[in-house]
Amino acid sequence: MDQLSSDPTVLASSVADMIDTTKVENQYMRKNVTFHEKLLAEDERISRMDLEYWIDYVYLFGVGDLIPLYDKVDPITFRNWDVYAIYWFIFLAAAYINYKIFRCIHSCCCKSSKTKVE
């Protein structure tokens, strides 16, 4: 996309080109803008979910279902401490398994041979 220049004469000619109604591109763009403008205006007029609707909804049904679950959460779950505890458990379990594997490999490979000299 072309950027407009800060030079006033270039800027003025660019804006004049955009406003020019004789160009085919501008006529097409204007037609699309008008179409979508009418479409949105019609949707807004037909819509039944206006302010009156929402006031009636709140009055009849309340807003208990719209309140987030964070209002009814204990501090451990709210701060995700349970998730962090699982992450730490997985990390420590993996570290322990790696320690055992490397210890086994070290004991098998690097063990000094004990032969009895007689």
C-alpha cells in the first residue's frame, strides 16, 4: 500500500485522486461502501437485542450465569499453584529418572575392576 507523502502538493493530489468519482476503482469502492452501509443499517434496525432486551433479560433471569467462575475459586486454583505443583513433580520425576540412568551407566562403565592379585 502506498504511503502518503508529507509534501502538501503531493498529498493534495493524492487525496484528489481518491475523491475523483470518474475513476472506475473509486466508483466500485463507493458502490461497495454504500452497499455495506445499507446492510449494517438494516441489521441494526431489525435487531431485537437492544438495551430494552438486555434490561428485561437481567430482570427476568438474573446475571448469575454471566459471572465468571473466578468468583467461586479457592486461592490455590486461582493462582494455579496446583498446575505449578504438577509441573514441579514432572520435572523432579524426570530428573530422578535421569539420575538413576546415569548412575547405572556410570557404575557399569566406569567401575574399577577389582581383581585379586595372588
